[in-house]
Amino acid sequence: MRKVNDRILGEFDLPGFALRFSEFKTPLVLDAPFLGEHNEQVLIRHLNYSPERIRNLEGGGVLYSGSR
């Protein structure tokens, strides 16, 4: 069993991964981002969008970000 901490559901147990790799010491992080959580970072960094343009897209319903 593996203890998982979900940002919405809190902490709970899940079945662990059946295979073990002796050279892999770092625990596997299974924290998926929320829908649209990184919209702003991606649009600014890769498309050079301005924060104002992003707000307009959010206001127009083109972009969405939020919890599940």
C-alpha cells in the first residue's frame, strides 16, 4: 500500500506499484495538475502572451482553470 496526498481528497491509501527498481531511490510523485493550472506560465513563456490577453481569453470562456 502507498499513502497518497490529493489536494482535494486529502490523504488516503492506494495499492503500491508492484515492481521495485533497485537504482530508483526517489519516491514517485503522482500529483497531477488541475485543469488549466499552468495556462498562464505556458502562454507567457512559449507564446509571449501578455497577462492582459490571457485575462481576456479567460473572460471570454476560451481558457478555463480550476479544480476538477
